[in-house]
Amino acid sequence: MTSTTTAETAITTGETSEAELLIGGMTCASCAARVEKKLNRMEGVSATVNFATEKAKVTYGAGVRIADLIATVEKTGYTAEEPAPPQPEPEASAQAPGQDPELGALRHRLLVSALLAAPVVLLAMVPALQFDNWQWLSLTLAAPVVVWGGWPFHRAAWTNLRHGAATMDTLVSVGTLAAFGWSLWALFFGDAGMPGMHDEFRFTVSRMDGASTIYLEVAAGVVALILLGRYLEARSKRRAGAALRALMELGAKDVAVLRDRREVRVPVADLAVGDRFVVRPGEKIATDGTVVEGVSAVDAAMLTGESVPVDVGPGDRVTGATVNAGGRLVVAATRVGADTQLARMAKLVEDAQNGKAEVQRLADRISAVFVPVVILIAVGTFGVWLGVTGDTVAAFTAAVAVLIIACPCALGLATPTALMVGTGRGAQLGILIKGPEVLESTRRVDTVVLDKTGTVTTGRMILQAVYAADGEDEKELLRLAGALEHASEHPVARAIAAGAEERTGTLPPVEHFENVPGRGVRGRVDGREVAVGRLYDDLPEGVARAAREAEREGRTALVAGWDGRARGVLAVADAVKGTSAEAVRELRGLGLTPVLLTGDNRTVAEAVAKSVGIGSGDVFAEVLPEDKVDVVRRLQREGRAVAMVGDGVNDAAALATADLGLAMGTGTDAAIEAGDLTLVRGDLRVAADAIRLSRRTLAIIKGNLVWAFGYNVAALPLAAAGLLNPMIAGAAMAFSSVFVVTNSLRLRRFR
């Protein structure tokens, strides 16, 4: 694949352009808030920076270049670059999670620091282990942990200081260096270096002699614990984004294209619309296309979550990244590159993960001012303790505990990690959530409007029933009528012909075929003058009764006969999907009132509604396409929060008007663009799954935020009151972030 230039990666819409930047060097939510603030101060620029994905999504005006955006980020003390274009690689060379170089470097730093810090902490906490001059061994072990192990914190703190800012790294660096510096002073200039010195570990602050007190276990232990938290957080964040990476890697790497009737193996990137390519059993379909030769079954489980393979033949559409589970197929490419369903799914998921919910924006604003406030609280804590007790050691210990325990990371991770896991899991199940604001809508909705055709029903006419008059053979009636209808292109005719062929075998040829506009068709079959439709004026009582009964059930009734006499009735209807009734029950179980909306006549609409469990009072029939919006608005005026499920062009406006739009992915591009949630499978049950997943994701986000806010609100007063040893504070801070990410990962188990 050719590399993409800067100009090509920006998406221009009108007079503004959009770009995505990878931001490096961010270590906490306050970093992301700083970068976002600086970018938004640029004229004509609107930016959102996501700490969890380490990306900035930027909209900028005509006078701004991407180089200007990168320069602004770098002036803030961080790095920025455009994402590299995806490069196709052999599947065997794909990088495994454990081979991430950044994660590997962090793990190495953690392991060395933990091995050196463990004896230091043990010697400090267990007085029985304290031999003569143990404190000098502690210094020897702690020094590399504080200097080398904590180097990422010190470097980031210094970089931020040069730019007049303070972040979580500032708190960790100042806290650990203060504890280490105090220990050096006590060892070299105080009494702590004397042979036979004993120390006692305390969980709370207490009065003691500063000249004989060392904090090496705090300095080394906090660095090791925070490195552990960082490592677990980084690994969990990688797992959180694994679903999107897996989705993007689903596609085939190369394809057998037919060139001059020969198969030529080329990279998928070289495919063009119209190319014909071969898919053998077990191979992935390279791109979206239409089958031109062959019959097979296609397994779309990895893309849609649908476990049952779908039969395909000439004329059927197939999707890239699905697997050919049966015979050899020849497919004509209809979409390639960024236009394929797989690429569009990945883009939707990525955009959703980069977005921010309103609650996250509040958390970011708090994070932006949190660190400076904590530093002031630490200085105030030192002053108050010193003034009240006159004990420098106690004042210092409380101030260090305040610095170390107060980290806004959990706040910054609360929403994006849950969103990453929720949208990724949704993609695996064939549910695409367009953005975080959609989650709030799913919580509010109480009514779900279901478009009938293509949503509740298959959207295809099928032969439902055959009635033969007394003395007539049903199979013969179907054979002759089916043969006649086989010559017509009308959807109803195709349904009768397909049903007849399935039940009677090969159909005879037709002679003198004639279409009578508005009434039916006629022609000669096997020497008989056959007619189907409304071409008979005098109907036998049994035939007339069968026609009336079929129409009462919402079916289209066509009278068939030959040689001038009506011989029976063929009943055709748009078939209700086998899963629609179950879907309606599931939607009711979520507290939603299902409403059926259709342009069909009321008889048909009520028959369909009855079959799936919707009452006649919740049916809107004979609604013109342009009036569907009015129905949604009418329900909204009644005080209802409305979700709309549809798949056609005429549903797009209603989907956009509804409080929550759910577009069936089997439908049109217009409907999918207008919807808030896209359901890749054509199964209405997925609508219930989508709402459940969205509500579950929102609940996880709120739980994370309650924990993150509650942790900081409770921890700061405890530390300032002297009720926490700084090392205990470090452990609590590190695991608060880990808790938030781990809680989000529970969404991976959603079924």
C-alpha cells in the first residue's frame, strides 16, 4: 500500500478539515487536558484529546496546517504525529500482545525496581530483620530504584516544569525525591547512619526525631508500586483496545484476481471496483462484492456475531473478511479500501472510542486543575502540622502522603476505557455505537418504533399458501401458475415462481406471455391458456372465500386458473422474520413499548403486528415515507423518548429525528449514516442487545466515576490528617487506576 501524505490524511468538509494525531508523553488525564486546552486556544481549531487512546481528534480551518497543530503540541511538552497508514503484513508476523516494545520496557523497569525495593520495604517494616548498618544496604538498594526506576516520572516532571505545568508525574517525583532527600540528610548529617539504628514502620503519622528517621522504603516502595500500576494500566488499556485491533486485522492480505482468465495473486490493496476474484473454500472474502459464479455458504461470525453460515449464489452480496465455508466462488468487487463494510465498521468504532461523553468532559476539567490544587494542599498540610505539633517529621510525612495519594488518573480513565471495551465488544457482536453521547440516549428511551419492511419482515415476498378448488390438483395448479409467473419480473411473480419451483421441480416453458396492466398475466403453458391475477369475473364460492380469508390475514391473494375457469388461490406475503417475535419480547423486557410503522394497509400491518406480539393500538399503517418523521415527532410530543429501528432510504429522516436511531446494517447507506447505532446483522434481536450493551457500558462508566471521585474525596483528607503512611498512599493511588480499568474490562464478557 502506498504511504499517505499529510494532505491525504486530513478529511476536508466544506471549509474545515479533520485530522487525527497520535500524542506521545501523556501520563495522566491532566496531561490530556493540557494538550486539549492548548490546541483549542488556536484560532479556528476544535480538538478532543483522549488519554486512554492517546489520540487527538482535531477539526481546523483553512488557515491552519497539520504542522501548526504538531508544533503546538510539542511546545506544550509532548510529541505529536499523524498515524502511519496501515501496512498489510503476513498474519504470522502480526505482533503479539507480549511483544509490545513499550510494554516490554515498562515491564523490565518494574521487575528490576520491584526486586530492589522489596528488601528495602521488608527491612523497614520488620524490625527483627534490622541488623547493624541495615540502613546503608537499604540506601544502596533504594538509590537505583528512585533514580533509574523513577526516571520516567522525574523526566516528565522536569519537562512539565519547563512549560510551567504540573501533572501526576510532578506529584510522584516531588514526593519520592523529598522522601529520598530527607533520608540522605538523616543518614549523612543526622543520627540515622549510626550503627545499631532501628526504625519502626507506622501506618499513620506519629511524632519522632527527624534526625534519626529515614524514608527509603517510601521512596523505593512508591516508585515500584506506581510502576506496577502503570504496567497493569498499560496492559489493560491494550486489552481494552484489542477488539478494534482484531476488527482491523480481520481482512484478507492477498487475493486471487482473474486476469485474462488466469488467476493472479495480488495484495488486497491493489483490488479495484469491478475486478473479479476467486474465493476457495476456507478462504476469507477479500472485499465487498457480488457473487457472479458458484454456490456456497458464507460464515460471517467474526464480523457480525451471527453463528449460522448464510447460503449465497449468483447475484447475492458478500462482505469482505467473511469466510467462504463451502464451494468455490467468483466475486465481482463492488467496494474496496476505506469504502468496505469492514473499514467503515472500524472507522465508526474508532471515532466512538475517541469521543467524549459529557461526564468525561467534567472529569477532564477537574483533572486540569487538580494537580496544582493538590500541591497547595500538601504545602498547607505541612504548614498546619508544623504549626500545631511543631514536629517537622510528622508534617513532612503527612505532606508527602498528600502528594502521592492524589492522582487524577482514575478520573481520566473512567470513561474512555469503558467506552473502548464497550464499543469493541459491540463490534464483535455486530453492534456499532457511533459515540459516547449515544449511551445517554439508550438510558432515556421508553418507546421503540419498528419499521415493518426489512426490519420486522424479510422485505421479500414469498408464497405463503396455495388453495385449490374442489376437484383440482394443488400441485398442477402451482406448476402451471408458477411457469406463467416465471416469465414476469414483478416481485409477487418472482415469489410465486420460486415457491412453485421449490415444490414442483423444473417449470415448463411459456408461450404468448402477456402482461395485463393492473390486472395480472396470461399465456400458454402445456397447451392451456393460463391466467393469474384479477382476470376472472365469476369465482366459485370456495375460491372467493379463500381469497377473502387470505386478504384478512394481510396477504396478497391472486386467483389462478386456465381455459377461462378459476381453479384456485395463491397467497403471497412479506414474511415475518423468525426472530422478530422474540425480539419484541426482549424489547418489552427492557421497559420499551414497541410500535409498528409501515406504509402498508392496516389489514396487513395488524396481521404482522399480531404475529410478533404488538397490539393494534400501537400500529401506524398507511404512512407515506415522508410522514414517518411526523409519527416520531407526534410520539415525542406525547412525552415519549423514542428509539427508531429502520433500514431504508425512507427511514433516514426518521432515524435522525428519533432520540435514538438504530440502523439495520443490511439496509441502505443513508439509513446507516443517520443512525446512532448500526446493527450489522439483519436480526431485530440485535436491537435489544445494542440497548442492553449501551446501558451496561453507561453503568460501568458511572460506576468508574463514582469510584474515582469518591477515592480522591476520601483519600485526600485521610492523608492530610496523618492517617496514611506515604507508601500505603502510593499503593492506594496505583490500584485506584487499575480498579477502574479492570472494572471496564468486565464488558468483554457481555453476551
